[in-house]
Amino acid sequence: MKDKYIVSSAPHLHDKTTTKNVMWNVVIALSPALVFAVYYWGFRALLLTLLGAVSAVVTEALIQKLRRVPVTVSDGSAFLTGMLLSYNINAGAPWWMPIMGSVFAIAVGKQVFGGLGNNPVNPALLGRAFLLASWPSLMTSGWLKPKSGALSGIADPDAIAMNLKALSPKAFDLVTGATPLKVVQTLRDSSFVASINADAGEGIDLANRIFTNITEMDALKNLFWGNIGGCIGEVSAFALLLGAAYLLYKNIIEWRIPLFYIGTVFVLSFIFGPIKGAGFSPMLPFFHIFAGGLMLGAFFMATDYTTSPLTKNGRIIFAIGCGLLTVVIRFVGGYPEGVSYSILFMNVMTPLIDKLTMPKAFGRVKK
């Protein structure tokens, strides 16, 4: 009797990986960042995260009921979306903000396109963009000072601020009341430096002294551990690296996107980073890696299966594009952070990248 073979569609090789397994493993990988956030800001960080996650789950279940399709909230994708959305707001935000963001992320960013696997952009980042466009002042102010550090991440900010207060009240406010990326953005604003010069008579020197203290080792240590002002989930680079190591070990994410994304930001920051009038610091590229949402975006959002390219070369192009746009927005744009918008823009470019980098089928001939 001859053997019978069945020809079926891909995939032809199977393992135990499921959507549910992947999503809940990512939630586990994000947990260290939540632990650090609760340590620095208390129970409020946990409350806002849970509000975002639960709101996303409830919204998805209700919409799936209305659409008369199976309710799949147990797979963890909605919970993860709400968690990531909450990670992109600060611990001082109103309680309703993660709820509004999660409802928009699930309803408009995911379910309107048909659900998981059909969304063209990352739903959590779309939800953040919605919040930033709707309530910009609440999204960019009201930062909570961490338990044992300063908003700016500057080493010994109180001593520096007191020394600067006599020279310029504007500089004093900058050191004590802004997050790290906001400090850098303000320092590259020539009008601000000019105003310091008018107040203090030594504006360039003052900018030098502030900037030097931002990039010294002690300040980078604060950035690495998370002892700074910032959003709930992006604050500790160490915690995010722990989670990333777990995902890489589990083979849930691939190394190309994080490596080329972070590497692009590092190289471009090294080349174009010196602020006009503030000199150059070799620590600046490390500052731009640890500050803001780069770690969270590179490991946990740019690597999203649905919205990132399928091919290896495509992922490299995608990551370099994310890094380039992040640096352009941070250094030239009017907004101090560029990670979210960079990933959203490259999400839209993903179908084109796939089309240009997809290898030709073997034996296929053009008509």
C-alpha cells in the first residue's frame, strides 16, 4: 500500500506557542516595571495600571458580544493593551485617564478593524496618542516626584538648584520641576538660553553647568534604576531589561528590532546630540537610551507581531526608521519624547516594508 500524503497550507511545523501563552508571558515580563513603579510612586501606580487593564478587558468583551463573535478576553491581549496604555501615562494622572485611553485603544485601535491580528497600528500607542491630543496638559504635567529622587534625574538637584536660584529663577524651575527629556528640550531652545542670559548674564555657562549635571554618572544611575520623573512603565530601564531578557529567553521577541532601534538612537545621539552652546558629553547617547520610553517601546511595543514586518530585513529597516524618527522628534521637534509617534508611523509603513523585502516565491515567473 502506497503512503498517502496530505498537502495543507502553512504552517507545517507546530509548537506549543499560543496567543494566550505569548500575551500572558509579556504581562509577566512587564511586571518588574510595575514593581519599581509602585516602589517609587506608591499604590496609585498600581491602581492606574489595573484601571487601564480591566477597562480594556471589559471593553473588548462588550464589543465582541455586540459583534456576536466569541469572547476571547482570556487570551490576555486586551489586558496587555490596557497595561501598556497605563504604562504610558504618569502616576499623577487622573484616575479616569487610563480608562478613557484603554476604551479608545480597544474600540478604535483594535475592534473596529476586526480584532486581534487585524489592527494596522499598536492599539496602546494609538490610545496614548488619543490622550495626548485630547488632554495634552494632563499628559505632560502633574509629574510625581519619585520616592527618593528628583523629577529631572539630576544628581543632588536641590544643591544645584539653590546655587542657580540666585542667578536665574528660570534655571531653578528647570532643575526642580521637569523630567529629564524636558530639561534637554528646554536647553536646546535658544530663546530659553537667551532668557537665562538676560537674567543671569552668563546663560551659556549656566546651560553648560545644568547639562553637565544631567549627564554625569550619578544622574545616569538614577535614569537606569528609575529614580526620576516619568510615565509609570518607562521609568526603570533595569526593570524593563529584566523583562526583555525573559522574553528573549522564551523566544517571544526577536533581537533585531530592539537592537537596531536602540543602536540607531545611540549612534545618532552621539553624532548629532551636542546641544547648541552646551558642548558635548560622551554620556549623552546613554542618556537618550535610558530616558523616556525608548526601552519600553523598543522591547515591548515595536516588537508587536501584528504591526511589525514579517521579514528579517524588514524588521531592521523598521527599527532603523523608528530610531531615526525618535531622534528627529527629540532633537528638532516641539515635543520632548518621540518613541510613541515613531513606532506608530513605522507601523503604517509596515505593509510597504513587507512588500519591498518579501523574498520571491521559488519558481514564480512574472507574466
